[in-house]
Amino acid sequence: MTKRGNFLFVSQNGDEYTVAMTPELQDDIGTVGFLEFMEVDHVNKDDALASLEASKTVMEIQSPLTGTVVAKNEAAVSEPSLLNSAKAEENWLVKLTDVDPEEFSALEEA
């Protein structure tokens, strides 16, 4: 099941929630040229997950959910343009666990 929040897609797979940019956000910011993840193991909703620079903007990506960060797309740090890919296996940002199911349910349908 996929939901939307903070201009991000959140896909649930069991107890793991994968956070990725929506195509609209990809289009709005342009080609990503720099990505840096925040050094945190736990995030609250609206906490910064990452900082990025793209052809049209510099911005912080804010978490749509509270949870524990269990994986970061480290490949995108060395090759930030992966975040502009249409392939879900390339364009994800982080994976979260320990997410409140009610908080996930409250996000808008994708």
C-alpha cells in the first residue's frame, strides 16, 4: 500500500516503510546534484531526513512519519541523480520501521 505525505510516497511492505520522492516533486526540483542524509536513527514526523541540492532548488526532505531509520539509499549519495529515476528500486530515500499504523493510515491516498 502506498500513501503520500510531505510530497513523498510512503510504501508499506510488512513492518517496513519506504520513503521516496513523488514524480511531481522530482519535476518541481529538477535534477538532484547533491544529497546528504541527516545523522539520525529515529525521526519524528516533519523532522529532516536529508538535505539536497537540485537544479531548481536547495531543500530539506522532511519525514512524513515518525519511525526508526533502518536503511538509507547510500548509492544516491555518490550518484544523486538516482533520485530522479522512475525506478522505485533506485529513487528511494530511506526505509523506516517502528511506524505507528494510525499515523500511516492518516496520510493521503497515493
